[in-house]
Amino acid sequence: MPRSAASRCLLPACSRRPRCSLRAACCSDSCSPAGCRCSRCRSPPRSALRPGRRSQLAALAIHAIGVLAAALTAAAYGVDASLAVWFSIIPVSLIATAVPISINGWGVREAVIVALAAGHGIAAADALVVSITLGVLNVVASLPGAYLLVFHDSR
């Protein structure tokens, strides 16, 4: 379709006219007072992310940051394991800690990380210290929320 096809939309009441002119795909035959019925105008712009997609990307980013924190914690303790190893261990431990059998996943996280790390050649003591440090970091990250919960006036 020629580039000037959007300019042929003659109805001022066309609710999709700005999108029509941006996409340059609307023709006067597909417009009505109720709005543009052009199939290209009904579809969202290609660059826009659906709301579900944005939340999925946010969740992936949050979990990737958790794995990166585990890898950096392990590196700080001198544990020689690649990032890929922690990508195979930490998501499973997060799922296990979500099971409500302990407070904040204490004990469950440590058992899962020690068991899975043993399969990757990481010593149990090293995996345990990394796991406990991750638990402490989780508590420290929760302290601002605890402060607001206790001292925030809800009135």
C-alpha cells in the first residue's frame, strides 16, 4: 500500500486514526463512524509488550538476580562453580523453600542446595555457607518492609 494511504482516512470520528497514520496501512474503505476496521489497526503495535509478557520478564529478571547473588556469594567464599551451575541449583531451591514447612524456608533451602551442589562437585560445607548467606541476605532485604509494616501509620 502506498505511504499516503493513511491520509485517505476521511472520517474525523475514526477512533484509530492516529494509529492508522502511524502504521500507514489504513484505507478509507475500512473506516466507519464506529472506528477503523482495518486488520492492521486492530492489532497492537509490534513494539508493545502485552501486560502478561512484562510481568514474565520481570519475574525472570528477579530470579536471574537471585541466581547472580548466589554465584557472587559463592565466588566471595572461594567456591569454584560456574554461573550455569547456580542456574541449575537456585531455581529448584526457591521452589522448595516456597513449600510452607518451615519459617522463611530455613533448613529446606540449605538441604536442597547442599544436595544439589554435591552433584556438581561442590563440598557440602561450601554449599551450606553459601545457602546460609543467601538466607541472611534475604532477611536483610526484607528489613525495610518490616520497618514499614511496624511503623507505618495506615490512617
